[in-house]
Amino acid sequence: MEDENVPLPGTPVRGSSSGRPVMAVLDLLGRRWMLRVLWELHQRPAGFRDLQRLCGDMSSSVLSTRLRELRVAGLVHTGEDGVNSLSRQGARLVAALQPLIEWSEEWAEGPVNAERGG
């Protein structure tokens, strides 16, 4: 996968030929395993093998691709020691997702879950 396939603002992405920033981030986050990688790095920085384990032993090729896409998008930094961490922009993205996290927790406790007997 080449860098031009990484969704970035101002470039055409899935669902938007205009490359509007919101469409670019939705395309990026909608990729398989992307949110999981961000979530685990939000918890703490991790090397490749540790991150792979934290992500349920996803394949090394998928993890490598996701990390490359996140680096190109400016959301993850990989240090000289091989440790991956969220960049400032990556941390801001996770913070922006906080209302969704809170909503999902309320949703899990709400009527939908009660109707299922849970």
C-alpha cells in the first residue's frame, strides 16, 4: 500500500471526492483495526510486538500497515527505540472521541441493554 492511499484532508477519499477533513478522518478510522491501535496507544506507548499482543495478536502485516498510515497521517510517532506513541494530534483525536466513549457507556447501561436482559 502506497502513501497516497492514506486518507488525508484535501485528497479524495472513500465517500468524498472533495477530501473534506471529516471524510478523510472517517475513512482513516474506518479501516480495519485502526481504532484498536489508537486505543491501545492511548493507554500507553508500545513497541511493535507488545502492540501486536495488545491488539489480540493481529497479523504483523496489518499492524505494520496501520502504523505506517497513522505515521503518514501525523497521529503516531515511532521513536528511534521502536516505541510507538500518539503524537499531539493523535492525542487530540482520542480526546475528541471521548464524548463517543461516554455515550457508548451510557448506551450500554440504557434501555437497549435492559431489553436484552443484560
